[in-house]
Amino acid sequence: MLASPAPRSVAFARGAIRHGLTVIAATLAIGAGQASAQDVTIAHGYSNFGELKYPADFEHLDYVNPDAPKGGEISIWWRGNFDSFNSYAREGVAAYLNTIGGEGMLASTLDDPYGMYCFICTTIEYPEDLSFITYNLREDVTFANGTPMTAEDVEFTFNLFLEQALPEYRAARQGFVDRVEVESPYRITFYFTDRAPKNERMSFSGGLPIFSKAWFKETGARLDESTQEPFMATGPYVLDSFDFNRRIVYTRNPDYWGEDIPFNRGRNNFDSIRVEYFADSDAAFEGFKAGNYTFRTETSSQDWATGYDFRAVDNGWVVREEIPDGAVGTRLAWVFNLDKPEWQDQRVRQAIKMMLNFEWSNQTLFSGLFNRPVSFWPNTDLAASGPPSNAEVELLRPLVEDGLLDASILTDDAYVPAENSAASNMPARRVLRQASALLDEAGWEIGDDGVRRNADGQVLDLLILQFNPQFDRVINPYIENLKVLGVRARLERVDTSQYVERRRKGDFDMTSQAFAMRFEPSLGLEQWFASKTADDSSRNLMRLRNPAVDRLIPFAVQAETLDEVTTSIHALDRVLRSIEFDIPLWYNPNTWVAYYDFYRRPDNLPPLLLTGELDFWWYDAEAADALRAAGAF
């Protein structure tokens, strides 16, 4: 069953009170050899859909406490290990929060899902067709080492990403920019080719973190290689210290250039952020109980339902909160490796998929706290439901006529997984019979030993690659179900480094993936689902190569109205679900947090976030001293 749309999702954004852009008529040549001209807009921000929520002269974001005190420490945890401070490279395992110092020319807010605002720029200039965008930069921005940031650094960083970023990023964006011109130390213009989707041009040119050109030249660092320190950037936090695989400490830069700008009032309030590493979640939970770190985002339903009965909770030292999450839900799933021949047959994938009994898992293992992410856009009105609308049919019919989709996609309800009884882990007999018939039809017949083989004698093996022991209690009952079906499945749990490397190489049959979509479609859809990224992608782990999906993505990326966004995403969601390249597991419509009672937050949390604890929460020194004196931590 589909979850109801979140009340603070797309509908919230569509109904928000907006403030208009400032438009100044100007006549500028818009490209070499062009005689025509266009009126140019000069503005403090941009939105592809509607007007911006915040005017140019806003004093602070609506969801912060502008008078929040600065100081104190927030300490959190992360799982596994790390050996690099570069999350843009295929090499190594990146440290948590390694991009915390990155800032772009444009920034977004947590209450305006379509708005992009000048942050490192003062204004932007652009014609209606966005054939070029000019950024007028702030002149007071400095890198963490105190050196000034200029347009040359912007140009350098932009080219760096096109030359050395992850292959999936480059594959989706090559050929979008004709040239970049540094017109003065604080003015830079991007000229776009016709290949660049209009909706991507602003975020593509203005959204990247800006790195120091001089620092890269001095250090010889590369974006595609692991590093022992974060890249030199402009943000409020810098690396203070670290102990590989144990701890990282980031501290607030006392000379941060943006401390007093309106966008930052009430934000970046902690003097330091400490990350404690643990081998697994059980050890991490024990560390929280002991006060080794003081803020925990809970992901275990078992712990949330039954684990918070320790002394600090009983004494009122630890606060627990369920915070409704109005963002697009994250679809946690197991994905098949479609490069493996046995998983290229959809009938086989269907049968394997039917053996997961979500209803039993949710009731027995998760205390009924999770929802199943039927859609790739759960918890929003972007999730397809029922039969396609007339507008969807217009997008889908040409794909049917070209033989890329079955005609049933034009009339059938959007795919939803088969429901099972929660009374037993084993799926219903009817489901087992259907799955067995699918494997028989696909040529995988069951032998006298209860194992399925094809005509060549190959056994139907399924290797499930995992690193998180929390999944064992879900995977092991699933393996038992598959055994009844005649599938020889096994769990292989490895350490973080092996897990990352084997996923990159495709050394698995099935592994976990968290599909995190956005309200506004972007070329990130290509990184997730396009054929061009299937050979080398950290997102398209399933190696999906589907021409119907490839043809639908541009409709979403190039949508000009919110109605077009909804229609195109509904159609794409419908097709993605029909392919059955993954097994949807669960998502949580709420965020669970537990923390020692000296952290404070505003009452009016923004709708589009998890918690925002590292953004706009603050430290209550008096309450911390009292808890410390009481022996809470």
C-alpha cells in the first residue's frame, strides 16, 4: 500500500508564500558571433519553478534561532573505518563529514526545495534561455588558510570536476559548457551548449564546492585520488585532528568569512564536531549509553522499540524524539547485479523478490515501525499510483510503440510487491507456487536435492554482500525462504573497505542500496538509472541499462512546470518499478534521535530535513555542566 503524501512535501512548496526576483532590463551580446540580444535578469537567486521564498534583504532563515549561542561540542558516531578525506574519488573509504568545509556560489534552504540563493556570490545575471549565467562574487570570501577566493578558483574547481570527478558525474554532464570566462577577479560567466538541460544550468555551474587553485598546485592533490586531509575550501569547519578508524574532530574556523551573513545567522553553532568510529552499531549503542558520544540518530527499530531502558534515560539525562521527515523518503533496497546472466531474466528476479516477507519482518523484527517504500519517491505525491494518467500515457505510449515497454504499462496499476501474512516468515503458499512457476518457466528446475539448476547444470546461487551485522536478522530468514524455493543463497559479510571495493567491481549478486531522490529532478537521475553510468557508478550499482528509462529521464530533467515534473516522475517511477531490478525493504517516515539533554533546537523545524543537528542546533552550556556534575557522561 502506498504511503500518504507527506503534508510538508511538494504540496508545501507549491503553496508557500514567495518573493519575486528583481529584473533589470539590459542588452548584452549572448555569445560570440551572435547579433541578437536578450533582456538580462539580475537577481539574488533562482528557482526553476515559481518564485523564491526569501527576498534579497532577508535577515535570517525562518527555521533558525538567530540568537543561538556559539560554543560547545556535539559528538556523533559512524560505522566502520576510513583511510581518506576525499569522497569524490573511487580510491579509499572516505571519512565521515569530509566535505563539511565545502561551499558553493549558490546555496539551498531546508524550506524551499526549488530555490537556489546567492551565497558566495552577491548577484547572478542571466537571460531567459539561460544561454549564459554570470556570477558576481563576494569580495570578502577566504579559504580556511586565509587566502582570498577569486573567480580563478571557481573556474579551476569547475574544470577539476569535469576532468577528475567520479565517472558517473562526468558521463552525465560532459559537453554542457561551451566555455567559462573569468571577466575580473570577482566576476565569472558560464556559456552553455544546447546539450545542457536548462533546469540543470544554474545548479551545475553554481552548486559545486569551491576549492583553492593554489593549494591544489602546491600539494599536487587530485580529485580522483585518496587524500590525508580535506581539500582547501571556504566553509565554517576545518579538520582539527583524527585517529584513523577511531575518531575525527572538526572545529569551527574562528576566522570564517561568512560568520555574520544573513544566510548563516543561527547556524554553525558548535565549536567542535567529534565523530567517534565503531565497528558495528551494537558497539556504538553501548558507547552512547556510556556517554562516549552524546547525539545519536537511531536506525535500528529494535533498539528504538526496546533498547532505551538504560540509566541515562531513566534519569532524564537522555531525550528521545521522533521528528517527522517531510523530505523524499529513502528507498532502502537490495539490488540485483544485472551484469550477471542469471539476474537478467525478470522472471528470476520476480521469484527471488517474492520470497521476502516484509509484513512478517516489519511486525516481528521492526516492531511495526517501518513502511515499505513501494515507490522510488516514497512519502510524496511524486509516487506513481493506480493506472497512468492521460499525461503519463502520452509519455509512455511511444515507448510501447517502439517495443521498449509492454502495452500493459498503459493500463495497469503501478507495480506494488505481493503482500504476505505476518503470521509466519514463509510467504503464503500461493506466493511460493507463483515464484516456483516463474523459475520453472525461466529454465531453473528443481532437482532431487532440492536445488535449482539450469539446462547446463549451473546451480542458482545468490551471494548477498553486506557489511552491517544489523542486516543479519533480516537476511538469514530470507535465505531460509529462498532455500525452500530451491535457491542456494548465502550471506557474505565483509569489512567496510572490501564492501566498497567489491560493490565498485560488481563482485556480488545482490547488495544494499539506498535510493535517495529529490523533489526537483536533476541529472542525478542519470547517475542512478541511465545506461551511460552502468559500467562505473556508485549509484547505479544494479548496472541498469534500459532504453525506456534512458528516454524518460530527459522529460523529468527538462520539465518546465511542476505539473510536468509530477507527470514525468510518475511515468519514470512506474517504469522503474516494473523492471524489478531491486527488492524494496523499508523506509522510516520519521527520524529517531536520542541525545543528552544539553542540545537545543528551534521549535519551528523546517519540513525538508532529517534533523539538522549539525546545522542549526546549539549547545546549552549550563545544562551540560549540570549533567556532567550529575555523572551523566
